[in-house]
Amino acid sequence: MSRGRVLIVDDEPDLCELLGITLARMKLESDAVHTVDAARERLRTARYDLCLTDMKLPDGDGLDLVAWIQAEAKDVPVAVITAHGNVELAVRALKVGAFDFVSKPLDLADLRKLVEQAIKLATHDHESDTAVITTPRLLGRSQTMDDLRELIGRVARSQAPVHITGESGTGKELVAQLIHESSPRRDGPFVPVNCGAIPDELMESELFGHRRGSFTGAVADKQGLAQAAEGGTLFLDEVADLPLHMQVKLLRLIQERAVRPVGEQREVPVDVRILSATHKDLATLVAQGAFREDLYYRVNVIEIKVPPLRDRLADVGDISSAILAKLAKRMKTDRPELTPEAMRVLLGYHYPGNVRELENMLERALTLCSGSRITAEDIRLRQSTSATGSVPALAPSLTAGAGDRGQDTDHADLDARVEHIERDAILRALEQARYNKTAAAKALGISFRALRYRIKKLGIE
């Protein structure tokens, strides 16, 4: 029984025959045509699950056919066959809307992987994609968020590298997860890598693996994160932090779809889709010589910009409600309500730390509030100056600044000192109260719930 139908567009009879035999062994039917016009006619009159087209055809360019399919038969994934080493042309095809590309001379193993991914895309339930993209994790009913969800749905249908930009705390990794989960690779692994958190000397081994004895301490073979993402998605967060020597190796991974573990003589083929993200301006880094220009054009085939929270304040209510429900469940308490005054405070803030900062603010408010309502006094805003002016200073309390670590690295030393003061104050109060937490909380002038939260947060127990 046939699993699907593929249209082959190429003017080389031998190649058409080879493709036809390969597809037949995969239990796929195929038709072959030799011109752009013939391909358009077939696509108008018959249903196909995939179109494989050469880039050079007697009556036109394969890119023209890709563009036509995007306009007239957009449900049909189209993959292009390029000359070996012509990565620039392949990147152009991906930008126009091609699902993927394969290079001549054909590697049949790579071709089969491409076809399998395309058939999954053509036959799987697209309604489930909508369910993934509209999941409560991607909150907001603003037009900006509707546009973002629509874009995620479109790029998920491609194998092209996607670069996600946005300020810290906007949810770039969440966007990457949703692209993966609504793509034909969703049954494969999603492997996130924080490029800024791995020491330079360990970066190559972590990403590409190593062989036993390749360096001191390599007591066994180790699989790299790129190989761990086989059949799925490799997400490179803070890709701008990659050292230059690793940028060269990442470029080769994207172009050749292969990696060479440390200590290995041969390259190992890998089948992964590359997603990347950073809060930095890659174009500026390219101009400064800190990021390779050729790599910039490879990772940035499709760009998604995640908007800052201040540009969609209409979503603050929905996001706050979901965050409070999650926090209340985790803290095993009833979800409190935000008073109108508290909501006005939230809507009047600039959010330099974006959604992550909002979550920190609400976590503090939940621990400090009395009863089942969060008031304006429970909302502690950190001191900050933004493009829209000054925002209220942080109200004095034991929790001052503790929720914002990581939002502003300039305050790291202050945060550490505040934590030290908090720890000492809580330990003294506990000792004086003979470790009666209720009495200690009363002595500190905070609620029992707030004390329990701070004890857990500071790791005192």
C-alpha cells in the first residue's frame, strides 16, 4: 500500500529513475516531469505529498517553482536538489519557502531522511499544530501574539534554520520549543544548549562529543549534544557567545550536516534542525568582527522577533492570572486575586526583565500578601530607568532585590549582600525563637508563609 505520492522535477532521466526506485522502496508512488511548466500543470491537477525539484531546468529556475508552490499549492512541501557546495543557493531556496534541500551527488540516506520528514509534514494532523501553538504556555490575546503564533506555525513546516531574537525574559526558548513541537520532528528530541554557560575549552566536546583518550580526563567515549538531538531539534541559546573557533565548526554542521567528535578522524553525519537565539544584535557583532558573517547568514535564514512585554501590556492580565495559578499550585495554597489597584501598578510598569520579571514580582507578592488578595502594597517594583521614564523604587522589605537576580547583572553584588543580610536576620530570629517558625516570623514582621518561602529560597534548612 502506497504511503504517499511524490512529484520529481528534473531533466536528467537517470536521476529521475534513481529517485523513482528509491521512493518505490519506501513504498511511495512517484511521477517525473522535466520542466517548470509541466510541474505546475501536474500540481494543479493531482495531489502530491512532496515535490523534489532540481534548481536548473530547461524552461526556468527551481526557485521560481518553489515560489509558485508557496502561492498556489502551499500544502505541498517542496525540497530542492542543488549542486554540491552551492550552499548559497540552498539558503536562497529556504528563504523562498523550500522545506529542505539535498545536494548532488545524492546521498540516498540523507534523501530518505528528508523524504520521511516531508511525508510526516504532509500527512500529520495540522489541527494538533494549532493546539500546540495556542497552548497556555504562549499567553496573550494581543495582535502581536496572534502574529507570532501564526509565524511559528509557518516556520514549523520548514527545515530551515530559525534565529529567535528578543530581550532577556521574553520567552525565546518557549518559542523554540513550540516550533519543535508543531514540526514533523516533534517525535524526536529537543536539546537546548546555553552557549554562554559552557566554558570555551569544553565547548567542542560538549557539542560534538569526544573519543576515549582524546585528551586528559576522556576516560570513555562521550556523545555530543548535536548527536543527542538526532532526528529532532538542536536549540543554541545565546549563540552570540560562541567563540570564533566554534563558530567555524557550527557552520560546518549546518552546511555538511556532519560533526567530528574530538579525537575522531572521520565526520559523523547528524540529522538535526538548528534553532538559535540571542538577546544581542548579531548584525552589530558581525560588523565588530565578533561573529562570522557566513555563519550569520546560515543561522538567520528565518528570523523571529519575540516582542518585549512593555509592547503588549494588554496581555499582562492573562499572563499574571496564569502565573499566579502555577505559583499557588506549587506553594500548595489558594490562588489569590489581584485587586484593581494592584493591576494598575502592574500595567504601569516598564518590565525591563519582561515576563520573567513579572513572574518574580508575583512570586514575591504571593508570599507577602495577607489573605486571598494581592494589593498594590504587595507589588514590589525594582528601581529602574527605562525608555518611558522612571518607575517606582523597590519598597523596603526583607525580599528587596532577591527576585530580580539575573535581570540586571550590574546589581549582582548588591543582591549577594542583601541575601547575606536576609540569611543572618532569619537565622538570628530562628535561634532566638528556638526554631519556632511562627514566632520567628512574628519577630521579623513578616507572615509565616513569607518566612517559609525565604527559608526555602535561601536554602537555610
